[in-house]
Amino acid sequence: QVQLVESGGALVQAGGSLRLSCAASGSIFSGRIFSINTMGWYRQAPGRQRELVATITSGGDINYADSVKGRFTISRDNAKNTIYLQMNNLKPEDTAAYYCNAQNVVTTSLRGDYWGQGTQVIVSS
């Protein structure tokens, strides 16, 4: 299957910055990745539903949640099947587990959607 590996979560003070990364990779079972239509970041705080943070298509089309516009920036390296989330001016309400998502992933033998395991972001006041 396809694996999404996230990194960059940490404990930071309000007003600080973090950069998250997520790399998608195939396996000997899936074969190599040919394409990924949309990748993005979602987050889930304790007791809350998982919500969209930002998404980006292979063509560079981006959408953000209103709560992060002007503070977060999503980017993508198609050659590396990797996305990033630069988070600036973090607020305590940004505290959550952040999950990487990849939709319409096409490999040699598989096609589907995948989630990472999540990386924890904690913003202290």
C-alpha cells in the first residue's frame, strides 16, 4: 500500500512557527506512485471532528480553511510526492493532531485515498 509519513509536529508557544511535511511513497506491493491528484492537511482537536486545514492539487490549486488564511501556507513538490505546511503566528486553538491526506493516488497496481498517522501540534498560551 501507499504510505504517508508526517513530521514536524512539536510543542510551541503562541506566536511561534512550525513546518510540517508529508511524504508519500509506494511499496513492493503497490509499485511506484504515478500520480496523486490532491494532497492536504486536516486536523482534529480533542472532542472535535476532523476538519480541513488546506489542500493542494497536482496543478497547484489551493484552498484554506478560513481560520488559517494568512497564517498557514501549503506547498507541494510533485517530484517528491511531498507536501508542506508552514504554520506561522500559531494560536492555542491550532492545537490538534494534524493528518496528511492523499486522494486519487495511482500506482502500478493500486488506486485510492490514504491518510497518515498524524503529528501532534501543541500551542501553549
